[in-house]
Amino acid sequence: VATVKSITSQGAPMKIACGGDNVELSVRDIDHDQQQQLQVGQIICAPHKPLHFIQEFKAKVLTLSAKIPLFAGQNIVVFSLGSGKPAFIHRLVRQIDRKTGETTREKPRCIPRMSAAEIVIRTHDPVCIYPFRDNPALGRISIRRANETVAYGIIESVVQKLS
């Protein structure tokens, strides 16, 4: 637990910051061990309302013009709020028509480029993300593979909560 002394955004002082705001903090009452753990891209919360960590979630994604389609078992990097975490595609739930939102195929073998789909992603380490309907700032993701952005989307639901 630490005390926030000041909040600035793009050099201008702020009295409060809301979820999704990109800010710089000045903190006090923090011991040396905690200071070593602070990193750019981390998320803070009030002690009485802690954020939950998860490792598995369902996302609705739009694939881009990548040469290789998305397959279950593929290693990827999931980016949320500029922070990337290693993960893999655990399951392809369904392929969706981009225009109508209707299911075109249940349990597809792959998701080709320029398609919409619902997939389950499992991260190697716990991450702090929420369904888009609950917190839009923490509910958006982009997916990269081999230094190329292959898809982007929103979190539909959390499959497994850790804390």
C-alpha cells in the first residue's frame, strides 16, 4: 500500500484520475522492495476495491491481413493498455460474419485473415483485464505474433478468476 502525492497527465496536474486514464504518479510511503516492483504500464487500484487477475478469457476478435491464419495452440502476445503478455490461443469457439454478427461456423479449425471470431486465450502469467462491458479501458486487446499485429478485439467474458 502506498500514498499518491500527485497526479499529472501530459505535464498538467490533475486532482483525480479515472479508469483508463494515462497518468504519471508521485507516490510516498513505499518501501524499497515495493519500489523495485513498480514498472511502466502497471495498473493501480484502491486498497478497498482490488482488481482481479485472470489467466483465461473469451474474446471477440477481428483478424487483420496476416499471411498465416489463427490456430488453436498458437503462441501469441496479448497487448492491453500498451503492456504485452505472452499467451496462446486455447480454443477457437466460433467464426462470426463480420457484417451480421451471426455464427458462420462452430469450432472452426482456423480463423482466416479479415474474419471475425470468438476465441479463448490463456496467458502464461496472470493479467489484469476485464470484460469490455464492465470496463472499456481494460476490455480492449490487440494480438501480435512474430512482430506483426494479427488481430484486435474486446474481452467478452472471463473464464477463470484468480483473485
